[in-house]
Amino acid sequence: MKLLLIEDDKNLCDALQFQLEKELHEVDICHDGRDGLDLFLQDAYDLVLLDRMLPTMNGLLVLKKARAAGILTPVIMITALGELYDRIEGLDGGADDYIVKPFAFEELLARIRSLGRRTGRWEENEMLHCGDISYDPVLRQLNGPAGSILLSGREGRLLEVFLRDAGTTLRRLVILSRVWGADAEVEEGNLDTYVHFLRKRLKHVGSSLVLSTVRGVGYVLETP
């Protein structure tokens, strides 16, 4: 699961990132409200962990702006403000869940799992299906009418992104962020190269799926 953690407590960020990555989540971190909003608006994450008290822009305003822009990514608000009014304000502002500091990591992990199941955006070890193919993210095995093939880590992550949003045109920036990470220094040509590889893998397993280029925008995985 790809997570965005917007939190200005750097020690807490380091601790959460270490623990979440041990659970096989990918974590991008931002310590600032305005920068966090920019990442949030990329719509490149499965879930956002959002602190309420942030420099430059508070978390509640970040959340309201993201929701106003049509971003539906689930959000767990993390805050020291635990009064009933504060919780109601956060939930009414668009948060899906609310956890008060200090909290046990196990509780946060349970809330993440619960939201993942509720939204259907992510299930642990789930087999992905689309058209005439299936993909096992754990084994990185692509199966089609003509056989199976193992993908590289980058190919597998790219295929996951397309399978989870099949039929939706994905902007290049969104794909780059989901596959390489929001802060990764990567040339856009790398994306085109891996799309080329993925097309060859789909052909190898005899799939009729089409990975189409949307000029000036990005790519879309289509069924014929």
C-alpha cells in the first residue's frame, strides 16, 4: 500500500516510516502543509496520514482543499486535539478516520487495514484480474491465455498501477509518483521504456489488453 504521511514531527515520521515499511507499505513523507497538499493533489496514494497542526497550512485546510479538488483518497487524521468537537470537525472536513496522539502503532495499523478493506483500494496479497489476465503481486507473476511470466519489481509495480485503475487515463506525473515515488529523480523517458517492456510482457502471455498512449496526458489500460 502506498502511503503519504504529512506530519511535522520528524521523530514520529522516522518511527512510523520504519514500522510501516516493515509491514511492506511504501511511505512518502512531507513535513509542511502546502507541500503536503501538492503531493495530496497528485492523487498518487492509497491512503494519507495527515497531522492536523502543520506549518504553512493546517491539516484541516489541506484536507478540505483536497476534497474540493475531487481527491477521494482515504485519510486518517493524526492529531493531539482529541476533544469531541475536534474529532467531529475533522470527520466533517472529509477525514475517514481520526486517531489521537499518543497512540499505539498496532492501533494505527488496524485502522489502515480497515480503511483498505472498506474502500476496496487495497487488499493484502490480493490477486489482480483484468480482462484475460491475472497478476500475483507477491510472486510478481503475470498469467494470460498463452502462459505465464515473472516481472521485474518495477514492471510489477507499474502493472499494478494500471490494473487498479484499468480503463482510467492516468497522467504521467501520477504514474511516476506511484511507481518511483514522489521525490524520486527519474527521467520521464524511463516511464516510456517500462511501458514498452510491459507491452511486450502482455504480448508474451497472449493478452488482448491494450496499453494505449493518450498523447500529452499519459496512458490507459484498455480491454478490447
